[in-house]
Amino acid sequence: MPHIGMSIQNHGDLCVCNRNDQSLKNDQQEVIFIHKDSLRDSWASPTRKMIIDLLDSGQGMLQNQDNHHCQDCYDYEQAGKISPRQTFNELFKDVIPSATQPRVLIIKPGNVCNLACRMCNPETSSSWYTDAYKIAVKRAGVTESFTKYTKNFEHIRNGFNKDNVNFWNDLAEWLPGLVFLDIYGGEPFLSKELFDTLGKSPSPENTSLQLHTNLTIYNEKYLKILSRYKNVNIGLSIDSHIPDQLNYIRYPVDANQLLENLQKFKNFFIDNNNVKINITCTINTLNIYNVDEIFTELSNYGIAVGLNFVSYPSEYDIRILPSTVKSEILNKNPNFKKDFSSYILQNIDNADIHFQKFWEITKDLDSFRNQSFEKLFPEYFQILSLHLQP
């Protein structure tokens, strides 16, 4: 990926891969942000060149030299699972690098979103601002006003809004040279600028595209734009088959609307052989207890279901759960146990601290949103309650 790819993060900084957390810097060792720097600056970043030099000199991941910026892939591989690194290496093994631009681009176009999912944050969702502010006041003693607090995310808005003409023009110029474009959120279907740019590509048939959506918005104009690309994979985020639990995790979602839109997506692309849709179920500390049941029920909608595991924020990483809770989960879910037991049994640093933070935030959000984890997940709560501080 450092040779051929780059990732534009929600925060407005850039990395060589969306699983890597090492921000690219300029010659003055300042972090590059798209609200003030150009995409060309990022591709020419000394940080990216340094990572490439390490790889080419035999000091990178292939030589088993630990790089904590790539911990996600190490964790997958140590658990015996195929990592994003391995997937990318296979998918793009024949892609020829370009000196002037990436051939693979992963983009998270800002934080504009209409949902405030439990495992999200204000850098990724603007709908999180109010609750995040309340938590900051209660837990961190923040005294600044709400207006001043939200200014912390102003550079994200400035990076991806319509006024950042240079960014969108650079992206449009790069599109014909991309072999693969991967789009996350915020919620992509809320970004008019994104789809205006995608519609400008003179040769979309040369670029494969993947897009992830919370499925709350159905826009045929945007779907027509996507269908012009070479091979398209659309991930539809659904984390439970039980409406009240889905609303709890992906607040404030209307489960009936999601299922209606799911059918619309299926019908729209029924004659598009180049487009595949699938359900992406994000596995976290809230829904892991019922993972086998969720997977089975979601599979009944007639499209493929894939599992995605939260690693950030750490309080929603299933590996932070106490060992006895993990055992209960594995015993209840034999299919998950068969495929993912080595992953959930991994130990991560400060797991007990993250676990208590998980419960503190759960209680806070329950209070702010008039919801109840205990009532919606009663059996799971009884198991967790043995480990929770009052």
C-alpha cells in the first residue's frame, strides 16, 4: 500500500493505508491536512517515502519487524485470520505504481452523518457532537462552551465541504488513474461534492469502487453514478436483526426504513452484473453476545453478510471483555468460536480500563438517549454485571 496507495482520514489527515495510523508529514515535519494542503503534497510526503524505504530495505512488515502503526494487521495475522495487508497485497499485486498519484485511494470524506452510532465519535459523525460534549463535561471536566467545543472539528468540515475546491479538483484529476477507490463515512450519501466528483470521471469503467453506507438514504441519481464504475461493491451497515437493538447501536435509526431501502438497493442493481451489495455487520462489545444469531438472521435477506471488528474506540473492541465473558460468548456461539476464537481471546493493553470506560459511556449514553442496555440485552447484561463497577 505505501507504494501504490493512500488513505484520506475523517480527521483530514492522510496515511498510507486506512489500517495504518501514521499521519503523513511535510518537509517541516508538520502533519498534512487536506483543509490546508494539497493531495499532491501528501503523495510527495517524506513520511510516505520513509515508509517505502523501510520496506524496500528489508526493515518493514514482511521481515516481521514490528511497526505499531500497523497493529491491526498484526493482530489479524497472529489470530490466524487474513489481514487487510494480505488482502491488499493479493488484490493489487500487479498494479504498477505511479510517480504522480496513488493507484489505490481510500477516502473517508468528513464527518457529516445523520446517525450517532454507539461505537462512533465526533470526528467521524457530526451527530455525535451533543453527546460527546456532555460526556466531556461530565467525565473530563470540560468547561468551554458547546460552540467552542465544536470548533475542534471545524477543520474537518473545512476539509470536505464545497468550498475546498482544490481538494475536489485534485480528486477529480486523480480518478482516471485509480484502479480502486474505497469510500467510507461519515455518511457518503450526504456528500453532494463526493458524488459530483465521482460523476466527473471520464473513464469510470477503468476504476473499481467500494462504498460503505448506513443505508438510511436512497438516492437513485447517486446509484446511477456508482453503477458506471468497473466493479462496485456496496457495504450496507446493519448490526442486528432486532429493531430495538439496532436502534440502540446505530442511534437513532429506523429499522423499517433500513429494510425498505435494502430492498430498493437490491431491485435497483438487479440487472447490473458489475455491482454487488452485501451486509456489513460491525461486531463490537454490544452485539457480540448474539453474533451467531445475528449472522444467521441477516443472511436470510438473500445477500452476503460480512463481519467487521471494531478496534477503535478501544472500549468497543471485543478483546477487552473479561475472560469469563469471552468464554460465555464462545460457548453460546459455536460458529463464531470455530472461526474467531483466536481473535477474541487475544489480550490487549489496558483491557480492564477500556472495559470500565465501555460501561461508563454506556451508562452516560443510556441516560442522554433515554435507552437501557439492561432492558434490551438482559441476558448479556447479567453476565457483564458480575464485572461492572457500580
